Amino acid sequence: MTIRTCSATLILALSCSLPGAPAASSMLAVMVRAYRESPTPARRTAVTAYLASHPEDAALGNLAFGIAAYEQQNWSDAIAALKPLPGKLPKIADYAAYYLAAARVEVEDYSGIAASLEPTHRNSPLGGKARLLEARALKAGAPADAVRLLRDHYTELPQPEGDVTLADCYQAANDLPHAAEFYQRVYYQYLTGAAATRSASALIALKDAMGAAYPEPSTVQLLRRADRLLDAKEYVDAKREYQNVAVRAEGLERDQARVRSAAADYLSGKTAIAWPALSALQVADSEAAAERLYYLAECARKRNDDGDLASAIQQLAARHRQSPWRLKALMSAANRYLLVNRPEDYVPLYRAVYEDFPTSPQAALCHWKVTFNAYQHDLPGAGALLREHMKLFSTHSTCGAALYFFARLLERNGDTPGARTSYQRLAAVYENHYYAMLARSRVKTLSAGGTSPEIAQFVADLRFPTPSPVSTDATAATTQRIERSRLLRSAGLADLADAELRYGSRTDGQAALLAMEIADSADAPHQAMRVMKGMAPEYLGLPVPAAPRKFWELLFPLPYRSDLVRNAHERELDPFLLAGLIRQESEFNPDAVSRAKAYGLTQVRPSTGRLYARQAGVQRFTTNVLVQPAANLKIGSQILRSMLDKQGGSVEQTLASYNAGPNRVVEWLTWNTYREPAEFVESIPFTETRDYVQAVMRNAEMYRRLYEGGAR
């Protein structure tokens, strides 16, 4: 036996003997995955040896080998592995067909490519990419046909690859003006990537070849590219592009370029340069003028000049009342005053948003800020504003809070039946939300009996969002997607399996079931959770019985359970609260690192961890300790216990401190006299922190409902 064969046999034997090793049916997936990650000769030989003893997996093995060879740009090996497969894998024939055709196109073997790609035309995730292959095969001999093919299937093409391939085909057909048009589409829309690089090079060559006939890009395109640079925070390059546009353009585009050139300075932190430039700039009375006033308002905000800020906003109201730049200025100024607790300044600005821009996405939140301020300070009309908010914005996320505080107001006014009816409606509609949790608690304190017909009718008439239950009965399309994905996964092609399911969720499948299929195959709970959040985003609107338990366990996993519960009990913490905090902080990813350099499950900064490590029983502290789940749980739970003690046992204040820092919480507590914790939470001016507190408490409640009995 050769050394190489011996090594491969040893790898296979060790893999099969490991504790928890996969069964033979999934062993191929494990070995292929390892080979794709690191295609060493030993790993390839191990896969070959496995296939020799499992001939029933030969077709899947060849598919995996062929795709791996293609990824390594080994076209001949890819063709050799994939060529025998047509007909052997009928359920995933499109994958074999696509990669075989792709390898053949790379070696310029174009014969019969269109016919061989026919399996990809039947609702395949590879359909659009296959059209690009067909076009590349046609381009050499019939470029006009290639152009026609891409035009006929333009909406299917992945972009920007579709446009750059179309440009290539136009160029091959000697239609240089159209080639330039499509290269320009890519270049002026995309800053990075292979397609953008190819387009940039092609445009230089076309400009030389066409001379005076070269179609210069429009000022709109030039402006768009500068905008992309600005969005990418490439401020120096953006300013240079805007200055170039200003020289070439006329009218609105010229004025916009001049305004945005100064805006680039403001956005890069050079307010002292941007402010005088914008002040001196003369532009026509257009959207560019509104944009100029917006940036003047932003400069004034940055300079803490309330007078100039008010002047810019007043000018926008007088001259550009319906401009989106006025909307942006109103929101920015209102939020500034909200952060420093100046309701006399932010209330009129928020009111102007929802009165003058009633259909804008910001209208609901602005109406809520005005409404809650009225409720919190017992202003006349608070009840009417709460009713109005629920009528106008019943599908917005703020409606749950409005219904809760409406019920609290009814309680204070002595309408116990109306309050109970409102709480019950809230708990039924927003079952998994923070305010529903509070509503269920309030109902328990209210006396039974009595009715309030008018309130009952009012809340019954509200039209709340109603997510569909998660059916456990898979449709034929969903079943087919799952079967195809499992074949791909069993061949070690997990990335293609996931892509198959994601495509199905966008086209013909049941998104929740397909998400569960991906999540159940994930390597770690945090990866599964992200899949579920992304593919089933309305999960919080579902009653728990409306989805299978597996659905909820993937969304609310409880790994490291024994360590978590033990540390919580040792520090007299609610284990469900600790689990809820970890879910929000790191999604149970032990290797998570935040932008602020906080580490691990409970997201602890090294400096903080060092202070608490000894108290937590961690004797030798280094930053690496924080990515060890057992140690992180000790330190994080000790920090939470300490913060809870400092906040007098208030969970809401503790969570706000954990997210935003204790000094901010001290300041926020001086702003008002809060009648209950929910008022403090709703008053938190940082959206991130307010949402964080509500989410952790909601998470804790969800964990309690799912795991109570086994975690204590």
C-alpha cells in the first residue's frame, strides 16, 4: 500500500470512529466539505476511497468532484467528473448541467451548450447564470444571437454580470455604441467588483477605438457615480467627481453637484469648510436649493447653533414645504432635541412631519413621539391622540405601545372593563411583544366583571397585521426544494443546498419551512437563528401555537444551558433573563466581537472583564478568556448582578445601563417622574437602547414560555 493510500484510509477510518461521527449516508458530505475547504491530495484520495466502497454515492461524489474542480479552475477535471452525470441525478440535473457547461465554456468548447443547459430553464436557481453561459457560447460565432438571447431574458439575468456580458456581446457584434452604453451602466452604478473592473477597462479601450464617436456619459450617470462614492464614505473621491460634474453639467445637475461637493466636506467632519461654502453658494430655487438648506441645517446642528438651525428649517417650510430634504431636516432637528429632552422644541418638529408628510415612513414614529409626550405629561387630548395613533397606524410597531398606554389611561380614569378589554386585545394581537407581556400582567391585577361596549368596539375595529401560521404540511413545491437541497447537502454542497432553499422561498416555496430546513443544518445555533430571522422576519407576530416547536427552538435556542443556569442561580439571577440578554447581545455566538471590541456571549469589554473576573471566580484573565463560553458566562452574569444591585433591582434600568452605560441612565432618570418602568423604557431617547430593553425582556418571556420547568 502506498503512503498516500494509507493516509487516505487512515483519514476515513478516524472519521468513522470519532464520537458522534456521521452515518455513512452523511460521511460523503463531511469529507467533501473538508476537501472543498482544503483540496489536498490526501483529502481527495479519502473521498475516492469512500466512493469505491459506496458505489451508490458515485454520482453525488462525481458532482461534488466536478464542482470542486470548477472552483479550482481545473476545467478538464471538472468536465471529466461531470460529463457522465446527465440522467444519473434527475432531481438535480440542472446543477450537473450548469457546471459542466460552465467548464466547457472556459475551454471554448461551445458545441451544444444551449441544449445541454435546458434543465436549468425549469425554475432553477441557476437559470439566469445559465443564460449568461449560453450567451458566452454564442458570442464567438453568432454575437447578434447572443445579444438577442440576453435581451429576451434580461429580467432573469443576475446583475451587474448581466449588463457586462451584454456589453461584451455587443462589442463582439461590433455594435460599439451599445457596448459603451452597457459598460457605462455598470461603471457608473457599481464601484467595486469584477464587473466594475472589466467595465472600466473596456471603456478605456472603447474610447480609444471610437474616438469622436464615443458616447460620453450623461451628467446623470456622472452624478450617480459621485453619489455612490459619497454613500461609500469615499469623501475625497466623491468631492472630486462632484467638481467634475459641476464643470460639465447645467441646470439642476450642476447645482446638485455643487451642493454635494460642499456636503462631502461636512460629512467628512469638515464643518468649518462646508458651512461658509454652503452659505455663499447661489443655486436656482429647486431641489438643489432645498438640499443646500438641509446641509446648512446640519452644519448648524453640528455647531450647536439653534438660531441658524431654526432659520434653515423655516426657509425650507416657506420655499420647499414638500421636499424630502425638508423631511430629513425636520427629523434630524427633532431627534437632536429629543436626545437632550427638549419637548418644547421636538414636538412641533415631529408634528410637522406627520401633518405635512402623512404617507412617509417616518410619520407613524413622529406621531407616536407627540402622542407619548402628551400621555406622559398628562396633557389635554392625550386620549384622543392615542386613539388617533391606533386608527392611523394600526400596522406600525408603535401601535402596541399606544394600546398599552391607552389601557393604562383607562385604568387611571376608572374604566376597568375598558382597560381589561384593551389589554386582552393587545395580548392576543402582539403575543410575543414587550407590551403584550405587560398587558398580561396587568390583566391579572384587574377585577373581573363589567363591560365597556364603546371601547370593545373601538379596539375590535382596529386592523392589526395578521401573519399566517406556519403550516407543517409542505406543498409539492416546498417538498421538491427540500429534496433537492438534501441531495446537494449529502454531496457536501451545503452552500448550493442553502441557495436552493433561499431561491425557493422567493419563488414557489413556503419560506418558514425552507428556513427551518436551512437552520436545522447550520453548524451553530447563532447561524441557525440568523437564518430564521432573515427568512421568517414576522415571527414575533405569530402566536406560539401557530408554529411548530422546532420553529421556536431555532429562533430561541438555549445552548450552554447547564452553565447558564448554574451561573444565574449562583448570582440569584433569572436564567431566562440571562438567556434573553445573551440572545440580544451575541445570538449565542461565543466568538462574537462587537465594533466596540466587546467579546463573547455576554459581550464584555476586556477592561470590564478584568475588573469582574476575580469576583466571578476567573483567576487568570486575558481577552481570550472572554470567548470561552464557561468563563464568559461567569463574568457576564457577575456584571449583570452588580449592575442590577446598583439599579436597585430595576431590570429595565439595568438593561438600559448594560446597553448605553450607567451615566446615561442616571441622566434619563432625571428627565421625568416615571409612574411605571414602561414609561421609563418608552422615554429612552436612543432607539437602539429602547429596542434593546424591550427585546431582552421579550426574549426572557419567550424563553420562560418555551423552557420553564427544565431550566430551574
